Amino acid sequence: MTETKTENRYEEQFQKLKAYSEEEHKNNQHKIKVGIWVNIFLPLFFLILSFINTDSKIVFLIFWIISLFAIAFYLMTVEYQDYSLQERMREFGVVEEDERDFLFGHAVSSVTDKAMDKADVINEKLTETKKTISNTITKVLGSDTDKEDKDQ
């Protein structure tokens, strides 16, 4: 009886840990979306202010550059926190090794897979073209060699 209570308690803790990691991952995805929007509009705001204000353009341009660096640092921090969380969950066995859940979803991995497939197709076409050119050269040179042999 105590073993089943212990197992139930561990199962409950496991489910809470899994729910926590999924919730944090969703929060990180939301933070990234907000960060990207801020990355678009805040520097644009400072850039517009620098063109509107004729007295101190350099100040707004400095704010513009600083905002770009600050937002980039924020986005890298959020991504690293999510990566660390995913790694810890793999260590604890909450997330399987095969489960890859990136902040940007599976779009990045599917794009790389498609690019690799396209590269393979291009490589096959190049190989076929090389063979065709090689055969053509062999035929042309072979027929020239045959003519020279006949002439002698």
C-alpha cells in the first residue's frame, strides 16, 4: 500500500514537472514573439524621432543603436533560458531525446531538411550532367581518334 502511494506521489510530481516545463516553454515562446515585435517597432520609433527632431539627431541614433543591442540581448537570454530548461528536462527524463521542441517550432528543422533534399537533387543532376558531358566528349574524341587511325 505504501509503495502505491509513493508511486502515485512520484507520478504526480512527474506530471507537475512536465506541466511546469511545458508552461515555461509556452511563456518563452510568447516572450520571443513580443521581443520580435519590440525589435521592429522600438528602433523604428527612435529612427523616426531622429528624423523629426532636427536639434539632437545623434542622441536618438544612439538610443536606436542601444535599443537594438538591448533587444538582441533579451532575445538571446530568453532562448538560452529555454534551452537550459529543455536540457534539464532531458536529464530528468521528462522530455525524450527525440522530442525537439524549439522556440520557433519545427519550421527551422523542416527548412533545413528541405534544403538538404534540394541539395541532393542538385547533386544528382550535376552527376548526370557530368556523365552526359563525359560521354559526349568520349564520342567526339573517339570518332576523331578513329578517323586518324583510318587515315594512317
